[in-house]
Amino acid sequence: MSPSDQVQDLFDRALSSIPAQPVPSVNTIYDRLGRQRVRSFFPALGGSIASTFLPRGRHPRVPGGRLRPSLAMTALAVITVVALIAGLAVIGSKDSPAPVSPSASSGALSFRLVDMSASPFRSLSPGATVYLQCVTNLVCYSFGDSQRDFFRSTNGGTKWERTASLPIPTGGLDWTLLAFSCSTMVTCAIVYTPYHAIVGQLAQFIFTSDGGAHWKSSAIPTPTGAPITGLQANRLTCANATHCLLSVTGSSPSSPSQREGTFLSTSDAGGTWTQAASVPIVTAGAVMTLNCSADGSCLAISALERHSKSYVVGLRSNNWGLTWQGGAPTAYNNAGLLYASCGDATHCMLVPAGDPNVPYEVVTTSNAGVTWRVSKPPVGWENMPTAISCANANDCWIAISTYNMKSPQGVYSEPAIETTRDGGATWSSVGLPTASPPIGDVVTLSCPSSGDGCMGIANLQDHMLVPSHSSRPHPYQPQSGPLVISNLPAAN
């Protein structure tokens, strides 16, 4: 057994041996995050993440993330053993210097308001999940404010057109949109999950190879032989017109509160699916984002918590997800929310955040999760991250805002977008457009691999104003809908 395999085996056995706390109820989540004065938001693409969605204007919401049980002293002992066995395995240091933040923008284009006359986001409520992916500077896809209609833009978001109707299954069953992934300008895959379990079927796979002019639909089978119960589809990514990867999560038969998982892959656009033969099942049960490259390299990032400690673990595959190898776990500050984006199957950036009064962190890997770097954000950044997107190995954007429940400007204000061109070593600010009321926060960013810029969805400052007096059961009263912003060269 190689050192890396020993590392993963030790970590998996340690996690499996420690009882996990049950997932909190919606009311418990709201109560905890309310005390922390934190809004929970995760990217909603490619898994960004299968989970509980709580309306943002009324409750904190956790799309794409988990409020996970945590690991105590045993995990710390495991990390010590890991270091002794692996020797070369490097755990990200909390003492890493903060990235440099130049005072002036390094030539980045400022964001502009995009024409809303044909926008599918016009009726999007402040608490809705935003599904958005820009494949190139010109071609973007989204569900807008619907889970049943798919939209395509070929001019950088200025105009959107509805694709052909999606062949969503009927037969009296309710189906929920899980995720979508577009690998080229004309190929997209969508996964819907049934509200009630269907024997032998995990989810429905819907695919187009002509930009949505035509769709085909097929069933994703439930994995067999895996020692996991209550299986559910979790994250989706497609690397090209034929290869897609889906993570699956469930529960341990011996400990229902312990999450475990596996992977399914297709090489013929959903015609057939193959279950992974070798998987670290505990870490695979906590996958929060996936990425695959055209050469078959895949990276899954898992976020684990046991008691008061949080860990990030990278799982990597070089054969389209058929077999997996895990890296060493790296600890980060306990967080109520976690944003993550992988620019490719090697480079990822995560931003965990909790109480606005405690600085969040920027966590990066450049070797598929073998090692991690943990650092504080540059001095002067606002206290709450709201979105992240990495276009490639080097170019990433992070949206931030000031979060203050008592501010007369609204709960979110003074938004900014910071960009890096060197994987997080240095940062510069990108200007945001003027609006009335002013923009309060940016809740979604999608940046194509060109690295030229991003499209984003922003809320106006009054979308979460605290009313001076109200008999409502919750303290927020949404006012305005969202704005579409972009600094892609194609957007006018």
C-alpha cells in the first residue's frame, strides 16, 4: 500500500469510527446562522451542491453545502499519524501570509449592467437559487427563475432565448432540478432527481448536443453493491460531449447519520453508467464540487466536519472517476458556509466563512488536493464573501460585501469583486456598476475558461432591508429583484 493509500485508509477509518451528529433541521440551521448573523450561500452549479435550499430573504439558505458534523481530538491524532506516514504530505498552514492586494486594478474591465428586457432572471426572487454557466465569452446557459425552462444566450447575456422544451419525466411523480453542466457551446447535461425514491433509478439525465434545439432523456441507475443506503444524486460535471461524472451520497447502514458516497460515470452521453470500483466512501459522501478535464483527470472536493473542526479533502482520479485516491485532510476554521470553485482538475479555491466578526479564509490547492494553502484575505476586504468562480488554473473572482444587521443601508452593502491572475498570490479590485438603489451584494458569478471576465447576478441594497417596525415573523423584507452584471468583452 502506497503512502497516499495509507493516509486515506487511516483518515477514512478514523471518520467511520466516530459517530457523526445528525444533520440539523431547517429551524436549527436558521437559529444557528441567525446567531452568527450569516447568510448561507453556495455556488449552485455542478453541484455546487445537492441540499437543503432555504429562502434567502426569510431564512439563511445552504444551497450546495452541508452543515456537517465535526471531528474532535481523534482527527487531530489522525493528522499527526498522517504526517508521520506520508512524510511529504503538507497540511495547509494557518500562518501562511495573506495574499497581496494591490490598491489599483490591474487592467481588469469594470462590470456593467446588462440589458434586462429579455432576461430570464427578471422575476427571480431574492431567496431563489441562481443557476448560471457561461461556457465562452458569448455563450451562457441558465434556468433563470424557473426549474422547468432552459435558456441560452449567444451574445454575452444581452438577449436570452428559451431552448426546446425539456423532456422532464411525468407519470405523477415530482422531479427536482439538481444541477446542469455545459461542456461546450452546444452540449449541456441536466440532472433531475425524483421527490420520492424510484426502485432502480437514481435520477433522470437530460442531454443536448445542439444547444438545446433537441434533447434526449435517459435514466441514471441506482448504484448496486455499494454498502450505502438512501442513495441520492449529489454533484454533476461534464468534461466534453460524451463524458460526465456524478457523485452519489447516502448513509452508512451501521450508522445512518454517517454520510458515505460513490461515483457514477458515463462515456456515451448518458446511455450507460459505470460505478466507481475503488472509492474512499466516507470522504466521497461529502463531495461539494467536481471537475473533470478532457484527458480523464477528475477532482472531487469534500468538506467534512466533526464536532469543532472542519476539514477539506481532495479526491483525484485519472480514469474518468472509475478509481479514486485521496489526499491528506487539511483543517480550516469552522464555518457556517463554504464557497468553492475549481478552475480545472488540479486547481481549486475555497472560501469558508462563519461569523462576520471572524475573518474568513482563502484555501487553495494547485496539485489536486495533495497539499493546501490556507490564508486570511487581504487587509481591507469586506467581511462577508458572497460568491466565487475560477475560470482556469490562475484566474479567479471573489464577490464580497459588508454584512451588518444594524446598518441603515441594508444587511448587505459596499459590495466589491476581487480578482486574481496568479491563483490567489495577488489580488486587484474590479469596479461594479452604479444602480438605484445601490447594489448590495453579488450572489452568483460565472467565469468562462477564457479568463476574460464573468457574468454575475447582483441584488440591490434594499433586497434585505431590516424594517423599522414589523410584525412579520422574520426580520427581512425583500424589495427589489436582481440585476445581471458582466465584464465579459461580449456584454454591452
